[in-house]
Amino acid sequence: MSKAQDAKKTQKKAAMKTPKEKKAAKKEKKETSKRQ
């Protein structure tokens, strides 16, 4: 794996772990479970 690819992956992981993203993900999960 190239360093550039590795950096991109870690950036994506860091971006995903912001509180806002977490809350949005939880909301989405709740909405999808309600629909099912």
C-alpha cells in the first residue's frame, strides 16, 4: 500500500469520528430501523 493511500484512509476515519457525524449516523440508523 502506498503512503498516499494510507493517508487518505486515516483521513477518512478521522473525518467519520466527529461528534456531528456520529449523531447523524445514529439518527440514520434509527430511521432505517423504524422503516423496516
